[in-house]
Amino acid sequence: MDALEYTQTHLPEFLADLEAFIRLEAPSYDLPGLRQVARWIAENFAPFGTLSQEETPNGPLLTLKRPGSGPKVLVLCHFDTVHPVGVFGWKLEGDWAFGPGVYDMKGGIVQLLWALRAAEALGLKLPSLEVLFTPDEEVGSLASRAAIERAGKRNDLVLVLEAPMGNGDLKVARKGVGQYRLTAHGKAAHQGVEPEKGVNAIVELAHQIAQVVALQDWEKGTTLGPNVVQGGTVSNVVPDEAHVLIDLRVWQMGEAKRIEGALQALKPHLPGARLSLEGGINRPPMEPSEASLRLFERARRIGAQVGLNLGAGRVGGGSDGNFTAALGVPTLDGLGLFGADAHQKTERVAVSQIPQRVALLAGLLDELASAS
């Protein structure tokens, strides 16, 4: 029996674990929910290594360590979701398993659990493993980033159990993400009596938004979204303040630096107006290296052995793999369960592909453990 057959045989038990895990809802910042999920993780992964837990402002962060052979491998998982409690629940319908976080990415955690079970049952090798289970990836990993980066520096390779691309491909590149708040400061005045004495912050901001959008470079994949605008109080008062929230996405760190410099260099258009800028890059781009592409090739070959035709995907969203890739550690993302509709009420995974994805992960760990 190999890992594929093992998981096919145990698929009902896998689905039972997946259901139990998904029913423990854990939106970001919901500390009671995140703690009950952490207890489930601790109980189920305890047989596979030494577990430790650290309390952070955003919830518990768990670390599993297991000695092995070959390179030191860090596995990144997060267990928070974007869905408020009770928005929708677990269900099986045809080939699909639905539930909050089943695709992004609690399903990947159950996949890892069964890959470890398969390895133990079948006598497969495992590399030296460090697994981080983090509580705040969906909200920027502010409390987890330092731990992720420390772990990245002491390991040789990183595997990220986020979901694959929509067509099933793995992820070798992710855009970096920046979040900025650009504020225009003006001067209030009565719109009817003496508007000339005011400085309209909304008008100033409109001029600035046009300059912000002009910084985009579509050929390089650099986008800026001025996606939230707020300002003013009532219609008969010249607004003295307005701000825009800007979303930046870049494939290369050089582009991030170019944009940040340009935003900092913006000058007011209206006499008497003033600008202020807050924010910055919160996830550096995950740029593929020769080593990370070699890691992908290993996974591609193993995938082919279990019936998966895997490509090297690029995606605009970020993950915790961005942090480790930026440190120069070879990082491969998208190794989780295949499904669809992340962050939607129709979020789901394909039941029929679960054995293949477990076998892919177990096979990759076995091959890495055999590497010199």
C-alpha cells in the first residue's frame, strides 16, 4: 500500500476529522474560537512530535517539532478564517465538502495530519520538521511574522499548505502587498458664506488619487487600488480632511520601493493643503529562486506519480510564504487541498482529490528526507 491507497482507504475517517475541525469556527481575532481550534490541533498532532504553544495578542501560535533526516523543513499553516461565526456551515454535496476555512486553509492542516499518519503507517521517511500553526494570517500575520521569520532562518526549505491555484497548480510566486493611508488636510469653511476661505481636502485628494493611479505599471504587474475614500462631514462645510486607503500589489521588491518613494514624494496641489502618508509593505513579494523552482520540480514529479499534472503558478494574493521567500529560503506554496471559492460562502474542497493531495505531501516529505 502507498500513501494514495492509504488515504483512499481512510477517506471516511479523513472526512470525519475535517468535519470536526471545520465545525470549530475560528474567525481572526475571535480568541475563544481560535483557542478551541488550537486545542484540537494540539490533541491530534501530539503523537507526531513535541508541541509548544505561545499566546499572542491575536491568538495562540503552536509549534510542532519532529526530528528526521535530510534537510530541515518548515511547514506553514494558519487556522484563522475570514468568515464570521454562523455565516455558513459544514456540508457534503456530491464531490464537494463545504465549510468556513475548508479551502483556506484548515483543510491543509487536516491534510498534513493524514500525511503524517500515512508516513507512520507505511514506514515512509520524514525530514526534520518544524510546523507553525498561526492564528492571524488572514489579517496580516502581525503577531506571527517574527516567529515565522525566525523559523525560516533556522530551516532549509519551506512548504506552505495554502490552497493551490484554481486549476490545481502549485504556487511559486506571490505578489507583495502594501497598504497605505494617504490623508489630505485642508481648511474648513462655510460653503455658502465664505467658501473661498476654505481648502477642500476632498478636491485635493482627488488630484492625488489621479497621481497614485498613474504610478501603476501593468506590464510589470504593479497595481495600486485607491479602494476606500472617506472625507467631509456635511454638505455645507468645506471639508478639512479626507483620506484614501490604497492597496499595492507588486511582483518585485524593486517595484515596491519605487512606489513607496513616489508616494512619499507626493506634493499638495491646492495652496494651503497638506498631505500625510501612513502604512507600508506588509508582505514582501514571494519571488521564485532557482532553489525554489527545483523544489517545485520535485513536487511536480511526485504529483505526476499520483495522477496530478502540476504547473508553477503565480498569484496576486500574499501568504506567510512571502516572509520566508524574502529571507532567501526556498519556499513552495499551494500544497494544500484542491477546491474553490476562498473567502466566499461557497468555499469548498473536492473530496475525490483529497487522496492525491495527501499522497503528494507525504511523497514530497519522504523524498526530502532521502535527500543528501
